Amino acid sequence: MRRMKLGRKRKNKIYFGLDVQEAIVRYNLSESDSERNKIYQEEIHRAFDKLTENIINTFKFSYFDYGFEDVKNEVVAFMVMNIHKYDHTKGSKAFSYFSVVAKNYLILHNNNNYKKLKITDKLDVLDNRISGGIDKEYVYDLTEELIIYFEKNIPLIFKKKRDIDIAYSLLELIKKRDEIENFNKKSLYILIREMTDVNTVHITSVVNVFKKHYRIVLNEFYEKGTVINENNFFF
């Protein structure tokens, strides 16, 4: 009768080891789409998928408004898009490199989604105020008076021609807000750069001045119901 040899149970193969790293190197060196696809599907995909799953479960990213599988697939796709950036000659392990890639992507989008959530909360407060007695025309009237205010005061607020051009470009976009599909900071900056051909830093400077005057106008509008003053538009 054969006696069973006792010993420690063999561990499962490491899911992202040196073999996966070597496969990534071969993937990057290959010039054949079919070969790269074969290498990825057979040797890399499982490692990327498992790595992403472990990172999401470990760090508990909670500000995503879609399901776990969708988030995981999104991160894996991002790693594939950036796979060519991995350089094994620099001494970094592929596991460590792509762990950082995945974490940074998740952190960035988790934080952005958190900011969007806070903005949504603020908009909900505004909606509650409107439903509680402030008509939606109130917001429209405020915006229209803001436009009038800035039309009159831009030449007084700004001295440099460059800043005046940026300010009028921004004002023009506010006027056309209903026609702009993505009315957010990034898209506005792109549009203003196209209109004025200036650096982002100059746009930011003008936007910050706009914000200061917006607060002044907002307070005046709340107190008096208007900011229009025939004798003096500038506060």
C-alpha cells in the first residue's frame, strides 16, 4: 500500500509575476497587432483584471456612480492604453508600475466624482430654494443682469487689452450658455483659448476677477432685486 507523502499544500501560481512582466515587454516590442492581441489575451489580461480588482477592494473607492465591473473594465482599459509607457530597462517591476497606474486613475476619478457629488448637493439646495418660493425666472434675471453689469464694467475692471479680450470672450460664452453642450471649466478654457489665443494662466486670472465681482453682484441682487444703477454700474 502506497503511503501518501505529507507536505505543505502547493500554492497557486502568482497572478502577476515575472512571466507577466516578460509578456508585457514582448507585447511592447512586437509590431504585429495579431501577435500583441494574442499575448495580451493569453498572458496579460488576467493579471490586469485581478490587479484592478484587488486595488478596488483594498482601497474602497466609493464615489463611482456605476457598477464594480464597469469600473474595473475602465481601469483595465486605461492600463492597456498606457502599457507602452512601461520601460523594464529602468528597473521597475511591472506589478509595481501598473499598481501605481491603476491607483492614480482610481484616485483621480474618485476625487472628481466626489467633487461632482458636492456640486450636485449644492444644486439640490438651490432647487429646494426655488421650489420653496423662489421662481426659476429669478436665476434667469440674475444671469441677465450679470451680463449687463460686465458689459458696462469690463473696460473699468481690466486695464490690459489682453485681459479685456479674455473678459469679453468669457462674457460671450455666458450669453451663449444654452448653445454650449459642455458648459464646464475645461471646455470653457478651451473655447476661450481658441477665441483669444492666450495662455491658460491669463484666463485663470480673469476668471478669478469675474468671481470676485460675481459675489458683489449676487449680494446686491439679493438685497435689492437688481444691480442696475443708471448713475453707476461699478461697485
